[in-house]
Amino acid sequence: MDNQLPLKQHQASMTQLVLPNDTNQLGNLLGGQLMHWMDLVAAIAAARHSRHVCVTASVDELNFIHPIKLGEVVTLQASVNRVFRSSMEVGVKVLSENLLTGIIRHANTAYLTFVALDSNGKPAGVPQIKFETDEEHRRFEDALVRRDKRLERRKKTSPI
């Protein structure tokens, strides 16, 4: 049995309209609200891939490239970049769209790590991904570099 699953079937996307309740005093989307949406869409991608409940283990490389304004549409695209044993790195790309001008901008990128849990709440094995494009292969390779850096940071900050 092939224990690799194609990525396209295990991606997730979400679209949100930025409403007044989602913004700060400047009319920009609150960073915390965006992070909430990113966590949700990434969790869906992780669960689709693993067929388990997945919990957020870490978030890194959260880059706010430009503000998202009141009334804009936010599209979040999530994809599993790499599977380790029970954990997965999920990349999320955020696009903002001004409906009046049609301008779409890359607003944010983040990398989240999720752990798949079995019915007893213990880490569960996750099938490997099968990348089919050069871009998927690049994301797969880059995820290992980010994981190594994450583990190194953890070593430096964890108590002895």
C-alpha cells in the first residue's frame, strides 16, 4: 500500500470579509484575528492530510507584509509542506483583495507545526506527502531547514 498522499487533496483555503469588528483604530485587520484565521485553515489542511485531530505545536516565520484594510477580502491558502513522524509543517499564504479596484496583494505568510493526535490524545503517525511539482518539492526541502532551526532555537531556550 502506498503510504504517500498527494498534496492537492489535502490543502485548505478560506475566504473572509474584513468587517469593523475585525479591525483596529486605523481600520486595519487585527493581527490576532488574522493569526486565528491562519491557525484554523492550517489545522484543516493538517487534519485533511492526517485524518486525525491536529493541534498547533508552534508558529514561526509569521511575516506581516502589508496591512489588510476594512472591507477587503482575505483569502488564506494552506498546504502541508512536510511530514515528520506525528508532526507536519503547514504553510499559509494570505492574499488581500480590494473588491473596488480588483488589486490582490500577498499580505502575509506563516509556517505552523501541527501534531496529529489519536483517539487517546497521543501523537499519531502521519502519512508522508507525495509532491508532484517543483514548487511542492522546494517547499518540502525548505521545511526541513526551518525545522532544524526551530529545534536549535528550542535547545537554546529550554531549561537544562
